[in-house]
Amino acid sequence: MTFTGDMLWWLILLPALGAALSLLMPSPLAALTTAAVGVPLIAAVAAWAVASVFQIGPLLSNGGWLHLDPLSAYHVVVMMVVFVLSSLYTIPYFRHTHEEHAFTLASARRFSALWYGALGAMALVLLSNNLGVMWVGVEATTLLTAFLICLHVSPFSLEATWKYLIVCSVGVAFAFMGVLLVAASAGHAASIDAHLLHWTHMRQIAGNLDPKLLKLAFVFILVGYGTKAGLAPMHSWLPDAHSQAPAPVSAIFSGFMLNMALYCIMRYIPLVDAATGGTGWAQNLLVIFGLMSIVIGAVFILAQHDLKRFLAYCSVEHLGIIAMGLGLGPLGIFAALFHTLNHSVCKALGFFSAGRIGQIYGSHDMREIRGSLQTNRLWGTGLFVSILVLIGVAPFAIFMSELLILKAAVEAGRYVVMAVFLLGVATVFLAALRYAINMAWGEKSRTCKVQEDSPIEWLIVIAPLLLLFILGLWMPASFRHVLESAAAVLAGRTT
């Protein structure tokens, strides 16, 4: 049986059903199990849809409201990998939650329902063919995930929640202005109807769009969605939200929500490129914002003491690397998409490890986390190796994707870009390596809780590291085809 365009609605409806079911669970464990079991089942349906795209071509629902092409299908894969791992992680994580953060039945139901809601909203963003509905999906993710930040209520978590809501809402308002300007740029090139903002329709008439209005629209889009993506200098909400949210929430924030916002920006690149005659105007803006994110992320990483804030600023840096890669031509786009998966998987593992190590040590202060490899070999290894992977140590996959981005800069003759990129990643490498070594082998300064690790925890650590190791040494032909097909959509070579 072939997956059809109308069946795409199930990828949005199933999370809604999961959220409703979560509210009926009789115990906290049952509510968490609902997510741990239900999300992998939804991932199986998503895998069926993705496989159909690469077998028979893009899927389009009746009326054209939902659309799954190689670019969105690839991001669906990244999203489901992060959500499946994070959903499995919730059970051991909340089992070890401190008594002051007791996980009651009400909070467990609320968490699981919001978890499914966030998955559904992100799926809507990826599947929406209408640029206006895509904007609605992004705003929905803001509202739903905000309450996950303050799951454990404290003055700091409430402050982080409000900061997230205000900053991201302002950013999304900018994006809304961009959507309106994109519609205005169509002018007389298209009839004014419900399908005006369908991406497939806009792509067909992109050459007739008003280039001046579309350039202005892209600035609003880049600033608006860039705020949600954590690109500097619009990243102010990100360190607070990541440091205060429970570790599974931080994992989906950094592991996919930031990429989801960057995906929204990607959707406009072929439109701007076609309207401006392929001048690379939009790509140059992405390079500028990417370099700013790399440099600013590196500077703040130098002065961090909180482990989760350190990982948050690593997200600023890596989203900058992806944005920069998107502006460096076909090879840069290919490498940026590859880096998207690598960063998502590694950063999810980083936050998983930070969450469990924080529970074991009773603190996320890196000055107090010492000897983690002796204290807990599994999570100490997960934290140490995930930081090594993040800073680009060979032979893991992030090293390869960063090397490809560097090669793209050289081939494009962007030597200043290359120099700034190397300076930024070298700074992060040295700072992060010092943190990692001190946490792994430093002399312990406090008594730590002895906790046994479940088989699920071993799976959560080993599977991501194995994937990153394999992709660093060997890229399967099928995976290369997926990346090339997604990159072709961004390059405007296919619809």
C-alpha cells in the first residue's frame, strides 16, 4: 500500500490523539509510557511517508494544504529521531527527579499532553504547504513548549518562560510581516485566493514576484524565524530557556525546534533566488548571520559555568554553522543539511547526559562536576564524548560536515568567511575541551548519588554515538541520495 497525500493528516492527528489519551492516564508512569510508546509508533508512520516520497515523489494532499517533498521529508526524519530518543529518555529522567520537583499525576499528564502537542505543531510546520499556516504552526510551538520550560516551577524557570514567550512572539510577529510582504510581492502575478501562499504555487511564479518587496520580506523572515532558531543576535531567550527546562525538553528545543525555525527560512530561499535572478542575495545574508552566531556563541562559551547554558551557546554556534553553509552554494547546502542531523543527534545526547549528570551531582555547575567518568561510567562517557563530537573531533560525523562546509567556502573563494569560521570553531574547541576534561577527570569535590543505569539508558547513549561514528566514516548511498534530493529543493532545481 502506498502512502498518499491525504494520509499526511495522520501525522498531525496522531499526536493530537496521543495528547488526549495522555490526559486519561491513571498514573505518572502510565502518562510517560504513553509518550515513550506512542511517539515511536508515530515515527513508524512518518517513516512510511518519507519512504514514499523518495520512491514515488513529493506528496500533496487534496486542496494542496499539506506537502511533503525531499526537504521536508528529511526534516521529518530528524524530528522523529530526536523525539523518539527524547521520549524514551523521559522515563529514566523523571524516575530520578529530586523530591522538591515531585512528578505528580497532574504534572505528568500535562507534560505528556504538551509533549504530543509540540510534536504535532512541529509536524504541521514541516508538512504545511501554505506559508501562512506554517507561520501558525511556529506560533503554536511557542505557546505549547513555553509551559514545558516551567514544568518545575521556580522564579528562574518562570522568568525563562516569560522571556521565551515575549522574545519569540516578537520574532514571530516579524515573520508574519514577512509573510504578508511575500503575498504582496505576488502583485498581479497570481490571483488572490486561498492558494496564493501555497509554496508549490509561489515556486511556480517566483520569477514574476516583485524582487524589492521579496527582499524586504526575507529580511523580516530571517529576523523573525531567526529569533526562534536562536541565531545571534536574536538568541537572548535561548540560554535561559535551555538551562531551566527539564533535560528532555532542552533536548527537543536544541535538537529540533531550532532546526524547525531554520527550515522555515529555507523555504523562502528558492523564491528569493528566482525573483532576484540568482544573485545569491539571500545566501549572503545567511552567511552574515551565520558568522555572527558562530563568533557570539564562541565568545559566550568562554565564560560559562553552567553545563546546560554551555550547551545552549553551542546551539547558537552550530545553528550559525548551518546558516553559513546554506549560503555557500550547492556543496554548502549539502553539508549544512548533513550538519543538521549530526548536530541534532549529538545535542540531544548532550542534554540527556547533562540532565542525568546534574541529577547525580545535584548541580549543573561545571566547576562542581568532577570525575564524572568514575562516578557514572555511562553518563560520564555520554557527556564527555558528546562534547568531543560537538567540537568537531574526528572521526565523528560533525567533523565531516564541518570539513565539507570549509571545503565549500574554499571552492566559493570566501576566504574571509573561512577564516572567521575557523577562528570561531577553534575558540569553541579549546574552551569546550577544557570543560570536558575537567568534568571527566577532575578531582571530585562533593558526594554523588550512586544510581544504576537501565537498559533504556544504555540504548539512549550508545545508539546516537554509534550513528555519529558510522556517518563520520561512511555515508550510505541511500542517505547521500536523500541529502542530494533535499539540497536540490533548496537550490531550486526541483519542486
